[in-house]
Amino acid sequence: MMWFKSCPRCETGDLVLERDSYGWAFQCLHCGFMKDVPKPEHAKSILESLDRSRRPAAVA
């Protein structure tokens, strides 16, 4: 699965969900950012939490 322009590090990179001998992880195709994912079913919630951490805080 691929998410376009979703990398929390470079903000323009495309994330892919991949599996290797260590388990599942998100990887940015542009900058190499990696984030472990315990189970592929949790990928969407982890991606949403990464997205929330990247948004600027609301100013009151």
C-alpha cells in the first residue's frame, strides 16, 4: 500500500507499507524515514497519528 506525500520527516515523500524479516514498517521512498508497525491492521491508525504530529497547533 502507498500513501502519497505523507512522510512526517520530509513532508513530500511517499510512504509504503513493507514487510521484511523484522516485521512490518512504513518507509519513505524519498528520504528513507522508517516507522515500525506491529501489525498491518494498525497501519491506518499509526499513519493518522504521524499526520497529527506533523500538523501545526491551532492558535486561539
